[in-house]
Amino acid sequence: MPGAAPGTMSDCLVFFGASGDLARKSIFPSLYRMVKEGTLAVPVIGVAFSDWTVEDLRTRAREAVKARYGGIDDEAALERLLSLLRYVDGDYAEPETFERLKTALGECSRPTHYLAIPPVLFGTVVQGLKSVGLNHDARVVVEKPFGRDLASCQELNRVIIDAFDEHAIFRIDHFLGKEEIMNLLYFRFANSIFEPVWNRNYIESIQVTFAEDFGVRGRGAFYESAGALRDVVENHLFQIVALLTMEAPTYQGYGAVQAAKSNVFKAMRPLTRKDYVRGQFNGYRDEEGVAEHSDVETFAAVKLFIDSWRWADVPFYLRTGKALAVSAGEVVVNFKRPPQSLFNDAQDPDQHPNRLRFRLQPDGEIGLGVRVKRPGEEFVGHEQELRLPTESPLEREPYERLLTDALRGDSALFTHEDSVEAAWRVVDGILTDHASVIHYEPGTWGPEEAAGRLIGDHGPWQNPHV
Ligand code: BG6
């Protein structure tokens, strides 16, 4: 059968891109945590084209865990992880690589193949797996961005669906495995008090910021092929918007959530060049792998509309960037002002209406901004925020959660074919039809145009204070 049945447990994890950056930054630390938690006890086969041996892979795993956690707090767990590792070296374009992988799998018959590799290689690897029958009783986990544009996404879906059943395809967006992002779904539908105001009648605008205070950290070549729009907006930020705006799932189960989210992507109005501000931080062109005259954006801000009954005319302002003032992720829902000005301070333009703020990272927090009267004769007030920290010390790494789910065959936190295609349809036009990048200084909030022309009267941007 081309694809393991839902709910069956995989008996091996194969991961392509074992010598890469993602493996070092996120995958090995997550595998270590999975071994500690007891959710990983099956062989893990790293595949790469690096002329490595299994010893090199073990060394990399140890270094990665150490770098992520500042040391090894459970040497026995690390040793268990190292003993589970196997390694296959080879060019993904060569059929022999997949033959060797088949041999390395030995007795394992239900592998999960995780493609932590650049999107241009997804199709080659999937076809390689199929050519030696490694799609049978198997799952495939595919990293984002899923394609480069609508056409390549559709082609990729075609190639993957030719090799695996849809229920065996896990399209990963690691933001969906973050506690604070899962909490958006929970918060909205486990509380009833916000639902009556969660629409165009009460909400003026919504801002989503995902900022990083560092540059591309040696990933210049990747960034040249992606840019901030493909790297973060089209997937991570759109997923956040979908969770914020979806209708209530009609039954308990991930299928209902997927369907409700998919409807949001389909209702998003395709972006045009006037809805988009592109920036590039000064210094980006000096990075290794970056073209001398690169016009790739390291900052992207868009103004998005969702043409649905609930959200018509409510602007969503999304922005992301490298080398910005802080590292933080935050959503701010701005509510409308009261319909009548009963107090002298009501129309002061510097005053915010009510707002609900979800700090997604670095620390989870929910803030509800309300106005309260200042003591004194006058009926004037100020904004106070009710704050609720949501961070928990038990939080799992997003990849720990998602890889555990994939090995178990639980696809609740993964994205589906129709959603990824609908999301690409929204950005497809502006991938090519856009203005040149505007340069900005590292440590700022990006180009002025994002604050001026784009957000206009709905501004200012509410910068996360961390
Ligand atoms: C990745 C992007 O998907 O997400 C990176 O490729 C970005 O550019 C990263 O830095 C942010 O995720 P996190 O979990 O490290 O905040």
C-alpha cells in the first residue's frame, strides 16, 4: 500500500538532510528529547551527501544537543540516541543511494521519511523512494516551504500523491507544533466570551509580527532562493491568521479543523504589489552565498483581506524580518472604539481602543488592554492591560511534538494539499510583481514604508516589548 495506514506506528525514522542546518538546529535536539521522553526507540537513519560516516553523524548529534541546551543533562539518553543512529551517504539523484537506504533499513518495514532538505530536492527524493518501493507502508514528512510558487506546489503535490496516499503525507509547518500557537485554537474555542465580538462588527484590524533580531546566520544561499515572503509569511504567518479567523470546527477532530482552516486560505484575497512592502537589511549582500546585487527581501510586510462574511473589510497587517529590533512573535487584535464619545478623552488619537494581544514568543502571554478611569474629578482614563502568562516549563520543542505525531500517524498538526495550494494562490502574484527592496538598518523595525504607506490610518504598528 503506498502509505502507512493512519494510526499505525512507524518502526524507523529516516531523515534526509542529516548534515544540514535544520538537523543541527532543531532535529537532533528534538530527537534527544524524544528519547528522554520515551517516544523514540526506533532506528533513526540519517541520509546526506557529505562523505560522512555514522561516527560523523553521532558527533554532529552530540554537538547539536550540547549547543541547543548548553550541555548534556542526560548522558544515558544521549547514548541511547547515538546507538539508534545509522547513516547512508549518497547523491539523492542516484538510484544507488536509495538501494543503500533499503539495505540500511534492514528489518524495518514501516518507515517515516522526513525530508529536511531544500524544496527543489523533494520531488527527486520522493521519486527515488518510490523507485525502490520505500513508499510502501511508509509516511513522508515534507518541510516548508512546500514549493516555490503555486505551479511548483501543484507539481510537487502531483509527484508526492503519485507515490503516497494523502493520509501518509505530512506537510510540516513547525509553528503548528508551538504551544502558544496551538493555544490560539484552544483559547478561541474553549472560551465563549470572545466569539460574539470576533468579527468585522467589533474588530478594526489585526496585526501579526514575527521579528528576529539576527540576520540569516549563514543561510544566505537558502535565503537567496526563498526570501521572507516564502520563508515565513506564506506559511507561518498565514497559519496564525487561519487559526485566528477560522469558523468553529463543526465536530471534534482534526479533519474539522483542517477544513475550517482551508476555508480561510480560500477566502484570502490574492495580494497585489500595493499590499506589499519589501525590505533588505544593510549587510545582507555581504553574507556568504548572497548575490552582490541581490534583490531578495529579508523583511516583508503585507496588508491582507479575508473576503468572508465574518471578516470582510478587516485589514490584517502581517510583517516579518531578519535583523530587526527584537526577536518576538506577537498578534494584536484591535477592537473598534465605542460608537459614541461620552468622555473627553475618548477621541484622543493617541489612545488605543481595546486590544487583545497574544505574545507567541519568546515568552507566551495574553494581554487584554482596557481603559480604566484615573482617580480624580475628571472622567478621563488610561489603558491598563490584564496580563496572563501562558508559558509553561513543560513545553515541548515543536519538532519533538511533530515528529512524534508523524511516527504515530497523527496528522492533526500538519497541513493539507488544498490549504497549501490556496495559500500559494494568495502570494503567487507578488512573488514576481513587486517593487524592489528598500534597505533598512539592522536593529530597526524595517523600512518606513511599512509603517507609513502600508498600515496608514490603522497604524502605528504595535511593536512587541520584550
Ligand atoms: C523557519 C525559517 O521556518 O522559522 C527561519 O526558515 C526562521 O528563517 C524560523 O528563523 C523561526 O522559527 P523559530 O521556531 O526558530 O522561531
